[in-house]
Amino acid sequence: MRPKRRQKLYLSLGLIALAAIAVGLTLYALRSNINLFFSPVQIAAGDAPFERQIRAGGMVKEGTVARDPESLDVEFMVTDYVDDLEVRYSGILPDLFREGQGVVVVGELQPEGWLRADQVLARHDENYMPPEVAQALEEAGYSPEDYQAKAAEVGARMDAKQQGASQ
């Protein structure tokens, strides 16, 4: 092999090796920023990792929202109508957060089986359902019409409670 050709070969191999190292380091850095979505049934089955940031979603189970009157702490259950997931959050909830509505929470699953939420995301209109939540509910055997009807029923009941309390 000619010296000139050998030099080009070494240069090419060096560039390929550098590119591979750069891609590897980039993927390693992004690995911690990936939030995988899990439904309550997947979490109950043990598919979700502990103490690593994940997204979980479903419907806020009616009658499970418990607020601490002396702080911003709140506990509630997220359900996919098969399994429930206890969520603990400290902070101000979105204005659209309420029982019977779709929600996605971002946080870390604890070994005791509850999720410490860093962020709570609520729907932004009455017909919106986060795609991950809709897919998880469909896999649980519920059609979009089922959970929209259930959400409307719970919403009407909650509105009636609020109107009765304000009178």
C-alpha cells in the first residue's frame, strides 16, 4: 500500500472513531432526559423503573384527592380502571385539574409503590385526552367514548357538589 493511501485510510478510520465516540457520548447524556410513559397497570406489573423520572397517566380517581390544609401537598390516585397509582405532589395544581379528568404526571416511582410527582399536566379542553393516556385506557379495554362519558359524568357530579357548597 502506498504511503499516501495508508495516510488517507488512517485519517478515515480516525474520523469514524471520533464520530462514534461523539454519538455515544451524546446518547449517554440524553439517556437521563428520556421520560418513558407508563400506565398504572404497567407500573403494577413492575415494568416501570424505580427512582428514575417517568411519565404516568390515566384518570384522576373520584374521591381520592386529599389536600393538606397547611401546605401545598396533595395526594391523589391515577387510574386506568384496571389498577390505581398513588401520586404525591407538592405545589400548585393546574387550574384544569379535577377528579375524573385525564392527567399525566412526571416524577419518580418510589420502591413503596407510589409516585413522587415533580409536575402534573392536566387536559386543556373537555375532549382532549393525552395520547399516551388514551392508548393505555384502550389497552385496558375502554373506548374513547367510555372514558369521555365517564369524565363528563364525574365532572357533572363535581360541578353539582361545588354549586351545592356555594349556596
